[in-house]
Amino acid sequence: MKNKGKEKEDEAFFSDSFSVLFNPHKFVFDFKQSTPKVSKTKQGRNVESVVWHKPIVMDPVLAKKILKVLQKNVEKYEDKFGEIEVKEREKKDKEEIEADDADEPTYIG
């Protein structure tokens, strides 16, 4: 029986944003999930954002291998289902990544 109130480790994690940090020895991919939490108060409703994180740390060699595998699979996906359309906000994110300073974390979300 699983513990109630504790996150289940074996379930899929939906990420709606992520950031990437790195140093000479490792890459950190911090996948995030934001959901609203609504609670009642004497003044009415209070809406908060709850953020869960799933950081994944790896060495630079594995990060590069993942990049190649992801690129290959995106190409296969697009061959089968058509091109993935990037909306204007996502295009801006891509431009920010390309112009990003190496000392700053990269954030997409």
C-alpha cells in the first residue's frame, strides 16, 4: 500500500516548463509542473500556484547523448504525424536560448 499524501515515485510526471543549468561537471534538468490550488478564506477564494520539481542531474556526455536521441525521435515523430508547430511564445523562448549567456540558466515555460 502506498503512503497517502506523499508523491508516488512510479507515476509519470507531466512537465509544463523546465530549466537547464550546467557547470563543467554536470547538467541539471529541472522539470517543473505548476497547478493552481484554490482554498476558501473568510474573504473569499485564495488562488495559489503549486510547483513540483523533478530535477535530473547527469554528466555532460549523457546530456549530449540525450540530445541526439531526442532529435532523432522528434524527427521520427514529425515524419509520422507532421511538423510540430511552434507558437510565437515558444519561438521567442528558442531565440532567448540561442542568445543566452552560458553563465545563466536556460528556462523554458
